[in-house]
Amino acid sequence: MASSSSVTPIKVTKIACIGAGYVGGPTCSMIAHKCPHIQVTIVDMNQERIDAWNSDTLPIYEPGLEEVVKKCRGKNLFFSTDIDKAIIEADLIFVSVNTPTKKTGVGAGYAADLFYVESCTRRIASVATSSKIVVEKSTVPCRTAQSMRTILEANSRPGLRFDILSNPEFLAEGTAMSDLDKPDRVLIGSLSTPEGRAAQTSLIEVYSNWVPKEKVIGTGLWSSELTKLAANAILAQRISSINALSAICEVTGADVDEVAYACGLDSRIGPKFLKSSVGFGGSCFQKDILNLVYLSESLHLPEVADYWRQVITMNEYQKSRFAKTVVSSMFNTITNKKLAVLGFAFKKDTGDTRETPSATVCRFFRQENAKISIYDPKVSEKQIFLDLTEPGVVDDAAAAKKQVTVCQSAMEACTGAEGICILTEWDEFKQLDWPAIYKSMAKPAMVFDGRGILEADKLREIGFKVFSIGKGVNL
Ligand code: UDX
Ligand code: ADP
């Protein structure tokens, strides 16, 4: 927590958030909702995205978000492309831009690309006319705060002060609004100077409008930056651990859900993040682990790098293992066979497809020349084709369209199929009219449950041949 300091903390009245994505949008909408006395302006260089935030159809789907935006928009919550104005007016600026994994150059495939963070830091430096608190929200490599500080100090008007804080976001998509409403903790890293402490106190005060004081943790900048990577790496590691065990279960006949449940009852282990699946996806886990691997290598700690890299290796193995099980179960060929893919988002209750295991599995099926019909309640056809035709991964959109159909319902996707793959755990898949689906399919009708959400015994009673991840190959 903030200690006594000789610098008086400022009272935040105007917040700017640069980056209106999955992090900046929900986080700053929640701040506006909980702090009616603070004016919050969320800016982005992407006009289309800002237009969507100002429309009836928000650019991202997140349960509870629309209500909050509609309540606050135009009162103390604004969405704009006028980045400079927002910077000039704000006392505190959140930097919530994307930090994807670098595709080329030094650290390609591992390091985070800080191009967007740097360009918006430079913009803050060049347009600010008063001192600011600048808060890193994006997940960034350790020491980014130091680089931001150097850029700001070297490029801003004389006499201005920039205090950098690290305030990593721990929200998970699909539950972002409840995570923001009742966070397990809010982490605010700062320099241990009087100015740093004062800035930390100012941000603590913003959160204290709704977060209990004991949940707001003050740390050093480095610890805060590393904690974000560490938390995601540890969560992903749990999933890879249970997925590694799922492979053993499938061979031995043990049931991975029983194993996870029994392990999770140990209070030292706990039940969460032990659900075996076709693999983890999302914009954070892989990116942050790769980041940690890169950091470890840069610090000449190859054993540490190898340790974390294995979490990703296991995830890749899980996706390909699932896809191979589908092919081997369908008599070793899926050429020209119709496969229904239910779910394309990386998890339920989001339309986000970044690093979705569904895309990897579909690409594998394409290479095996299957006909794929995909249904996802929240992902658009345009997005699905974008993900399946990424340059260098597979061929062009026209070829993809010959092989892939995007459907408007699960029933449509399954009609005439020989196999169904559940790749996202959408609740609606549990309640489908399975007898009707069975009737509509080619026989033998197979279901491959990559999320372990269906009642396999009931499906078998209908006549399906069923494979569930981690449940023994029992087709
Ligand atoms: C994650 C972290 O949870 C969050 O704290 C951080 O801020 C961002 O990264 P997110 O990627 O949105 O959040 O979703 P999460 O619920 O963590 O799921 C990630 C992936 O793991 C999904 O593909 C999900 O299906 C998978 N998963 C999760 C499992 O396979 N099994 C589990 O038990 C839990
Ligand atoms: P995240 O999941 O981290 O929120 P997103 O890609 O959803 O990532 O959102 C990041 C947003 O940041 C994008 O909408 C992008 O247009 C915006 N952005 C990136 N760089 C800048 C910049 N320099 N100025 C303004 N907006 C930016």
C-alpha cells in the first residue's frame, strides 16, 4: 500500500484510455459506471471500432457490458478517435493497446511487439501540456515502464512530470464485467519514490470507489509487470497439466473429470482451471508464456525457458492429438467427409477467436480434405474465414470457401455430417435436440467432445458413437 509521502496525490477527475479493445473497453466502462464523478474517455485510432462503441451493436460481446455502456455513455463515458484531446484533458491515462507476439525480427515468435505501446507513449509525450499519471494496462514485458518513462522524459515539454504505474488487468473474457466488479485483487506497481507513491495513491483512490481496500495491492513496478505474466503462466500450466493427464486417461480408461475433481478437493490445489479441453486459447496465455520464455532466455536462464515452453508444447500436442483422434476414429480418413464443428470462439460467452483451438483443429481437418460446417453463436462468418485463411498458414479465401461452410444453427451444421466436434463449451450445445441431430446425420454418427460438456451415456443410448476428451477411446 502507499506509504506516507511528501508529494500530495492528485485527485483524478478525468481519465483517458488509449485502446478500445477487450481490455480498455470493459475496464474503463466499469470505472465510469462505479465513479460517476470521473469523466472517462476511451479513444482508439480505429474509427470503425469507435463507431461500434457509439452504436447499438458494441464491437465486443461481453455479458453485462452493454447495460453499463448504455447507462454511462454520453454522461461520463465517451468513445472517440480524438486521441490528442483526450490526452490533453486527462489527469490519468490508461495505455490499453495490443501487444501481440512479434512476427519478425529479434525475438520473433516469442517477444511482445511493443510498437503500439511505444507509439502511443510518444504521442502522449508530444501532445501533453500538463503532468500525467500514465498507467500500463496492456500486458507488457518486464521493464516496459522504464522504457515508457525514458520516452516520455526525452520527448515532452520541459517542466512536465510523468509518473508511470503498472496496473495489469486480470479479467477473463466472458466474465469480464463480474471480474471487474469483484476482482480477486487489483495490483498497482509503482516506483518507490515519493512521486511514484503519490501516483499509486491516486489510482488506489479510483478503485476504492468499489473495490475493498484490502484487495488493492501496492508493489514495485517490476513485480507488478512480472505478476501478470506469472499468473497467466501458472493458470495455463494447470490446464496443460490436466491435459497431459487426459492423454493417460484415454489410454488407461481413467476419467479425467474424476481425477481433476479428486485432485481439486485438496485445498492446496483447488478446483479451478483443471477442466481438460481440446487446448487453451485466448489472446493472453500463449503470448504471455512466450514472453516469459523470451525473458528467461534473455536473462540466460535456459532451463527456466524450457520449463515454461513445455506448457505450450503440451497445448499444441493436445490440439493435434484431438484432431488425430477424429481422423483415426473415422476409419483413418476424413477426405470429403462432412464434419460439423460446434464452437469457434476460444471459450464460451465471447466472440473472440484469438488463438482459438478451433482454428487449429479446422486447419488440420482442411489439410485432410474434409468438408467442414462451422457454427458458433457469436463469431461472424467474416471472422471465421479470416482465421482460417491467415497468409502462410493455409491457402486463399476462395479455396477455403469450397471446403468450409459457416452455418446459422447447430442443427444446420450437423445435418448430413458424419462427425460432430464440440470445440467451444457453449451452454446451448448441452441442450440441442440430439435425437433429431442423430436422425439427420450419416451413420455411424460420431460425436467428439473436445470440451467434456455432453452426457456421453445419453448420446450413446440415442445411437451416437462418442469420444470425450480424457475419457478413454470408447467409440
Ligand atoms: C486469461 C486469464 O484468466 C485472465 O486472468 C487474464 O487477464 C487474461 O487471460 P482469458 O484468456 O480471457 O483470461 O480466459 P480464460 O478463462 O483464462 O481461458 C483461457 C483458455 O483456457 C480458454 O481457451 C479456456 O477454454 C481454457 N480453459 C480454461 C481450459 O481449457 N480449462 C480450464 O479449466 C479453464
Ligand atoms: P486487448 O485484448 O489487449 O484489449 P485489442 O486488440 O482488443 O487488445 O485492443 C487494442 C486496441 O488498441 C485496438 O483497438 C487498437 O486499434 C488500439 N490501438 C493500438 N495502438 C494504438 C494507438 N497508438 N493509439 C490508439 N489506439 C491504438
